[in-house]
Amino acid sequence: MGRLQGKVAVVTGAAGGIGRAISQAYAHEGARVGMLDYNADLLAQAVAETPNAEALVCNVADRAAVLDAIGGYAARQGGLDVLVNNAAYFHYGLLVDMPEDIVDRMLDVGLKGAFWSLQAATPHLIARGGGAVINLSSVAVSIAIKHAAVYSSIKGALDTLTRQQAVELGVHGIRVNALAPGPVVTPGASSVIDAQGWETRREKTPLKRLPTGQEIAAAAVFLASEESATVAGVTLKVDGALTISGY
């Protein structure tokens, strides 16, 4: 406890699933956390269970709203040390059939939302003299997953963005990394994956178990802490060796 004592963090997509787990792990380690999500009711429940947390009700697809939410929170807290780009919108299907509005929404939330959050957070991280950015990637970047062309493309773009920003922001002492979780049972993922799908994923994983949200959060704590002071530009897989075993 206390590995993030005194630090200020913003986590997007924080109302549930991995974002919620990361927010709670950060708070447990002593950080103050701005939990950002568009779902006000679910976010209120998450914040109520998270010490030193503040609800930032915001749609990451709205650039002006993101700049206001993250900038305002950083100003109220006297700075910002950590940004976690976790927000995503899931929709699986054949690319040939994918409707334009769905593609737009996935890009707006999963990729452009990360752009806007970085635009909002970067000046505050620079003013602080450094910090950490953690982008949520996926094993879908490394292995072909059925019906995930748009999702995989977005996560691949985040991997590339991670490497590019690690160099661009590294001169300011800002470490940019990504986390690529294996399949994690969350409400969002379970809306597109059934029980048999989860069992298939578990069986394909060499360790024969799927990572939990808390285990992903533990890796996010490491990447936000001084323990990873010279780790930058990498995508850390937390997948039980799934991506190197084949899928």
C-alpha cells in the first residue's frame, strides 16, 4: 500500500470492468483518482466504492468535454501524474457488414477518445515534471480474433500511439506504455461473448485461467509507479501466454 501515495490519476471508462478495477487499485495505493465515464449512474456507484475518487461524467468522444473534465480535475487537484486511456466501445461482426455508425462510434471512443484525453492531460503532466500514460491495448493486436477487425485495428493503433508518444513525451519525463490484457470477464465484454466463448478462451490459455480485472489493475499500478521508472514504449501482455501459444 502507498506505491502511488500523493499522485493524481485520471482513468477513462472507469465506471465498470477494468477501468473500475484500476481506479480502485490506484486509490488503494494512495492516489487521488478522477474516474471518467459517460454512464453517470454506474459511475456514481463506482465512485462511492472508491476512496479519494471524484466522478467526471464525460463522453470521451467529445473533445471539448474531455478537455474541460480532465483539465478541471487537474486544476482542482493541483496537477496530474497519471492518465489511463481505458474507454472503449465493443461491437464484433464481419467487416463487410459493419455499419458506418458503429465504426464511427468505436473510433470516436476507442481511438479519438485517447487522442482527446492525451491532449487534455499532457500539459498537466509536463507541468508536473513527468508522469505516466497507460493505454489499454488487447491481445487482439497479436492474434486474429473472429469478427474483430475494427476493434483489433483500434487497439493496434493504440499500440503504435504508445510507441510514438513514448518518444515524443519521453523528453518531458513522461513514460507512455500499454497494457494488453488477455480475455477478462467484464460486463462490457460479456455483452458480446457468451459462456461457451469464455470457456473456449480459458482452454486456449496455457495457464488454463483468465486474468481478472484486479490482476490487470496490478500491472497498471506497476506502470504508474516509480518501480517502472525506465519502462517506456512497451506493451505489457497480461494474458497467461495466450498470444505466444496461438489462439
